[in-house]
Amino acid sequence: MKLPASLLCAAAAAVLSFSAHAQTAKPDLAKGAALYGQVCVACHAADGNSTTPANPKIARQHPEYLVKQLQEFKSGKRDNAVMKGFASALSDEDMRNIAYWLADQKATTGFATEKDLVRAGERIYRGGIPDRQIAACAGCHGPTGSGIPAQYPRLSGQHAEYTRTQLNAFRAGARNNNAQMTGVAAKMNDMEIKAVSDYIAGLR
């Protein structure tokens, strides 16, 4: 049975209206805190400042970035079996509530530990490697690693081990949800990745 065009248009308008409302509805931070405590706390700590170097610090991260990553874990675009399991249990609204609660948490500072590599890491972060057309990290993530909301994640104080793992994954093609980062990491060697990851840990 064919539906009248007017009904189809009305249905489409209702779907678009619902989608727009979902994007603009004010996040419920209390629900976000409760869900975080149920789903995320074991790996990312009570306030989002993970103490395990393999797990990222996500306190004060841009909420738009967190929502995007959770959606891509859920869809499989970003491949991680553990995170896919958790993200699959969350609705888009749940993700927004958690992400905005995390954005409201205070981030802890970190420290660079590789003294011999600090200067190399700083050069790469602030100036890139021009002769190999490797862009400066600061161009997208800011001079202090604060990032740009909705576009580039906050890096300041992130565990060096986690950053190094992600850069290696981008370089190998194992993480393929950001073509720009894949292109950057593909041109970097192990020492450069280690140096810039350690430098990022001490940014503030």
C-alpha cells in the first residue's frame, strides 16, 4: 500500500525534528555520572584520570570528540573489542551525558620522563618535520595540547604509552578512523613517535 506523499513528508519531518532535538537537548550530567560509574570507572578511574598508562585519561576531553569515538567503537569503525562491548550498550543520549560529564571533570597533569628525547619531542610537536612534510602537532592540538572542540582532541597530560600506541596503530593502519592522523603517523619512525608521545605527557 502506498502512503500519500503528505504522510511521508510528515514522517520525514518528524524524524529530522527528533534527530535535531537529540543533538541540541541539554546533557543530563547526573545521568552521565551514574552511567560513567557503571560502565567506565574500572578502566578510566573515578574522575576520568586513568592511572593505568594503557588506558587514556579522558577527563576534560572535548565532549564532541568523546561522542564521536564512542559512536565509532559501537559501529566498529574504530576497532577495539573491549570498547565495542561497552559502547554497544549505550544510546547516543547516554554517550552525550557521559561525555559532557567528563568534560566537566578536572584533568590531572602529567610528566615527560625521557630526558634524552624531550627536545626532539618538542621540535616535532611545535614545528613538525618540514623536510618530510610532517605537520606540527600544535597546529591542530594547540601549543598547550588543549585541542579544538569538535575537531581535535585535547592531548595535554595524556599517558605517553597510550599516545604511542595510538600513533603506532595509525601508522600500521590498525586504527583507521582519522585519515589525517594516519597520514602523519605513516611518515614517523619509532624514535619520533616515542619522543613526541613523551613530550605530550608533560604538556600543560
